[in-house]
Amino acid sequence: MLSTLIELQRLKRLDRTGWTLRGLPNGTESVAAHSFGVSATAMLLADRFIAQGIEVNVEKVLRIALVHDWAETRVGDMPRTGTLYFGSEARKQAETAAFADVVSGVDLEGSYASLYDDYEHRKSLEARLVKAADVLDLLIQVLALERAGARGLDEFWEVAEKPDFNLEQTAEQIVHELLQSILKARRELHTNV
């Protein structure tokens, strides 16, 4: 267990590559900071789902949110532009193999691999909720960076144009409301500039 925990420490120092490629300073956001944002967003969404009568396994949501980027300890944080060159299939294969190696000493029952596979294939409501939280956390981070004066991040907003998280109606509406509030805050930011 200790070797896995030590390896996961890398995520605290591993910069999210997309920000670095856009000229933002090192330390803008680490993979671990992103995972925290995804976990917090996923938890709040799950609570809202439950309040609206949608059955959600919150423990599973949080576990998926925590493990979803563990592979990056071995393969780094590949930005979308990297996928254009390597291909999405090669990226998925590398990340799946890396994840298996990272958890090999602690995943005796295969539960971590199962969570990771669920997230990658969006099999469950919980995995789809975490994917929505992943995208929403990205947009919240972009909004925070733009509020701090960063420019040239328009391409990150493309994910908000036609998001399809494959959620049922009420769940989709909850996610859509948060997305719209993020977009509204951005419009207000740019109107006040």
C-alpha cells in the first residue's frame, strides 16, 4: 500500500498540461487539485440528484472521482492536443495499462480496476455523473483563471457547446443548470471588462 500512496504523491506536483501549453505559470493547477475539484463537484451533484429522488451511490461516485486520473502518475497529463497526435485508442490503452500497474499491489479484489473501467466506459450513472463533474470542474477552473486575468483560453469552452453526459432527464437538467450558471458567470465577466 505504501508504494502506491507514495506514487500517488506525484499527482500533487504534476501540473495539468493544458495550462502549461497555454503559457500559464507552473503550479496553475495540479492533477491532484483537479481531482479534488472533480470530487467536490461530483459530491454536490450527487446530493442534488438524491434531493430530486434520483438513486445514486455516493461512495461509488467519490471513489470514481478519486481514482479517475491515477494513471497520470505513470503517463502524465496528456492534453487534448496530444490525443490528436497519438490517437484516442493509444491514449486509452496506455492509461489503462498505467492504472493497472499503479494499483497492482493494492487492488487484490479488482475493485479499483472495476471503478476505472466503469468511468472509462461510462457504464453507470455514477461514472457519467463523475464525467460531468470532470468537465464542469475544468470550466470552473477556466472561469477562475479568466477572473484572475488569464486570456486565450477560449478553446476550453468548446466542451460546453454540445455536452452529452448521457444522463436521464432530471439528472441532465441538474447538470445543465450548473453548466448554465458557469456560462452566465463568464458572460458577466466579459461584459464587465
